[in-house]
Amino acid sequence: MLEVGYGLIPDLGGAHRLARAVGTGRAKDLVWTGRSVDAGEALAIGLANRLAADGDLAGETDRLVQAILAQAPVPQRLTKALIDQTAETPFEAELDREAEAQVTAVASDDFREAVSAFAERRRPRFTGR
């Protein structure tokens, strides 16, 4: 957030998104000082979700992709929509939205496959339906 050093404010929603990611106090610190953060601090304050060792970005990316692909696509899609709207949704409405999403998840082929795989002691083979 270097804009203040140039006599500008962070625009295009930058300060808004930053404050939601790291909290208002940290956002003010970063915007008002224009300081940079290293990878460790970015991870600690919530600007990064994970770090890759030097030279292992492709490996870390592959591990993340594999972990995501191993899960059921239907609840992933549903929770993505829920999480993306949490900032704009009152808590009570969020509970209603979660209940609706859970009904959809339980009615999915992915849920039935997860139950079968558990009972058969095997890895599930999700289809995204």
C-alpha cells in the first residue's frame, strides 16, 4: 500500500479488502506507513495462507491442488459461496444459508459416495454431482 507516500489514498477497494483481511489496526499501520511485509509476517497477519520453501513453489502448489481435488466438489462449491458472502450476510441469515446448503450437500451424489466409501473403507471417488 504505497499510495500514501505519493499523496494518494489506496483506491479500487484496496484499503477495504486489506482491513477485512488483517483488521483495521494492521491495515492502518500498513497504509499509513507504506511499509512492506516479508513472507513470514504476511503469513502471520493473514495476507498469505501458506508459504513455500525456496525453489518449491511448484511442489507446494501441487500439494495444495491435490488436497483440494481429494475433497468433494459439491460442498466445496457451496462453502465457497457461503464464505464469499460472509462479510455482507448477517449471522442469522448465514445460518439459514448454511442450512439450505447442507440440504443440497446431503442430497448430492458426492455425499452418497462419501458415505459408501467410508463404509467400504476406501477413498471416495467424487463426481461433483
